[in-house]
Amino acid sequence: MSDFDLIDDPLPGQNAPEFTVSELSGAIKRTLEGEFGRVRVRGEVGRVMRARSGHIYFDLKDDKNVINCTTWKGQVAGLGVQPEEGLEVVVEGKLSAYGPQSRYNINVDRVAVAGVGALMALLEKRRKALEAEGLFAPERKKPLPFLPEVIGVVTSPSGAVIRDILHRLRDRCPRKVLIWPVAVQGERCAPEVTNAIRGFNMLTAGGSVPRPDLLIVARGGGSVEDLWGFNEESVVRAAAESDIPLISAVGHETDTTLIDHAADRRAPTPTAAAEMAVPVRMELLAGLGAYGERMLTGLTRAVGQRDQRLKDLSHAMPRPADLLAVPSQRLDAAAERLPGALKAAAAAKRIALSQSVGALRPAMLAAKIARGRDRLKPVSDRLPHAFDATFTERKTRLEAVARVLETAGPRATLARGYAIVRNDAGDVVTQRAEAAKAPLLEIEFADGRLSTHPDNATALRRKPAAKKSGPEQGSLF
């Protein structure tokens, strides 16, 4: 028995049950939910509307009818596949009714793509959209570090993938490995992988948890549905935005996901990713040994060549005894001539001194002094007259120049009624435009200076100066 019974052939006056609109809507809602419960419906996604609150409203349609679908904010993360217009899907949820608009709808909490063909069509559509944004551009790719100190691995901690990676790293070149455990398929795969990539990038260098120099996102092979989490837009964007170089190793060699396009390098298998991450330690040691041998051989050859060159040069140079033979002979000859030369020089100086002593007699010196005084007296007598004449001539010329300066100088010009205008820097202003630009002017008259400060300018306008005789001068303002 339902919440209400239909009345067959009601007669006038018969007591039929009455419902309010809300009661009837509630009864219909309870009947739908009780009769159908959870349903699975296949159809094509029509209009999709994402509200600011986080809820998703979309239509599910076939060639004849349309059903409204609703996914609440808390259910969006568990959908599995985000509804997109034109995508053929199978939705699962609870059938219910929306009383305010008298509509029934499905509260969808799970979405799956209906068939591999539709899934591949969605994948291609999403790939083209992300490629158009430039997330797969080659210039965004970062080079892998040659020998990373710390490697971050995003994968399941319980699968064979992590064991293969660790084993391969240990064989080639042991490194520190940080594992961020995630689900590699299902509803939790995309959000957990996204959080792992971004979490590794948020680590700071030198912190308690070391920041990886390289990331590996790895998973074993599987079907398209199993690998679908690595095709989600959030995972692709996190890989493209990663500041740490990232290797994608999802699936087998024939499997391709969107994270492969966004990663800096794609590895065909997780084992190949480990081989890309580090070189072979023994090859490095062998290379270092070869380089050491080459360096030692080069040094030995270089030292030997320079030693032979030095020997060749030493053979070409004369012996020290040969270099000193001629100077030694010259020194011996000079030493033999030195005593005689000293004696001859001393005798010559002695003779010159005797001659000088004879010329220094008092009578001779007195005669020389007398002759000098006779030549000096006429010159000393003419000196005062020459000084007076030169002084008088220079004084006359100076007085003439002073008279010319006084006549043409600025003071005489000011006395004739003119003025000198200077700006605030003390420079003379000769143009009206320069005077208009100057914030302060100073005017020099014959009897003093006047500043054009606003207070002085007001005083001048109220009390004009009395006119003086002589030429008038126009206003400077």
C-alpha cells in the first residue's frame, strides 16, 4: 500500500482524501526512492553545469527522453569519470524527486564510460584540449639530472613495480629513494597521484625530509580502464607544473597515457625508468679510471716534452765561464790602469789649486771690486727716474680705464633708471619667459635690491614707489 490510494470512479459527494502540494510531492519522492532505490542508466551526457558551490548538474539522454542528474560536491571526487557533453556513459545512483519543480532526477555518485570506443574518444578529446594549452610543448621539458642524490617514486608500495625499480637502482647505482604510496587504479588514483607530485614539489631543500632531484611516476600494465587515472586532467597538469624533472613509467611499452605527454621523459617500463634515472656505477668507475689514465699519460708526456725542450735550450746557451771571460778581462785591465790614473788626476788637481791660490791676492780682488762699483753707479742713478716715469704712466692708464668702467659699468646704468633682474639661482634674467618660470625674482636698483616674494609683491601693488626723474622703465611682471 502506498502513501495514498487512487479513488476509482469517485461519485459526487464521496469523501476523497485531500493532500497538500508538499504532501503529494513527498509521497511521490518516497514512492520513487522506495520502488527503484539505486539504478544504473546508460545514455549520452547532455548539458553540464558546474555550480560555484561545487555541485554538478547534467542531463542524461537518449534519442527520445532526458533525465536530470545531480552530483553533490562531496560526491564529485568519487565519480571516476567526470561527465562531459557528448560522452556516452553509464551512471549509477539513487532515483529521487525534486519537489519544488515537480521533477525526478538521479543523484549520481558513480560514472563510467560506456565502452572502450567512447573512452578512447574522450581520451583523444582531452589530449587535444591539453595540447592546445601547451602542456605537451617540447620547450617545457626539463633535462634529467645526471646523478640525482634523491629519487622520489610515486607508485603503489605493495606491487612488483616498486621492487623492480629498487632492484634496478641497486644494481646500477644505489641512490636514496623516497616512496609516496598511492592507489594506481580506481577512484582514488587520480587525486592521490596529483597530491603526491605536488607534495614532492612542496618539499624544501635542506628540510627534515629531503627534496627529490628526480620523480618517477610508475605503474604496471593494464587495460584502458585500469590506467584511466593517469589520463585525468589533474594528474596531467600536476606533471606539467612540476619543477622537479619527472619520468612517466605507466604501463607497458605499448600503453600510452596523457601523463606520458606531460612528463619530461617517458619510459616504456618502470625498469627502464630506473635505468634512465641513474647511470651504471661500474661504468662510471671505469670511465673515471680511463680518464685518470689519460690524464696521467698526458701529464707524463707534457712533462717529458718540456724537459727535453729545456735540455735543448740549455745546450744552445753558452757556458757561464764563456759569458764572464770578456768582462773579467776588461775588469783586470781597468784595475791595472786605476793607480796611475788616480795619481795623474791628483797631480792635475793640485796644479789647478795652486794657480787659483795665486789669483786670489787682496790687491787684485780690491781692483775687481772697484771696477764693479764704477759700472754699477750710473745704473743706480738712473733707477729712481725710470721707476717714477713707469709709475706715472701706469697710473694714468689705470685712471683712464676706471673712467671708462664707471661710464659703462652696471652702477652707472642703474643710476640712469635701469634695473638688473636675477632668478632664485642668482643668474641674470634677460627674457620674459625665463622670468615667468622663476619662482622668485630679485631686482637690483641703484639704491639697493628688492625680492619679488609674495609679501613684497603685495606691498608693491598697494604702495607704488614714487616716480623718479629720468627714463621710465616698463613693468617687469
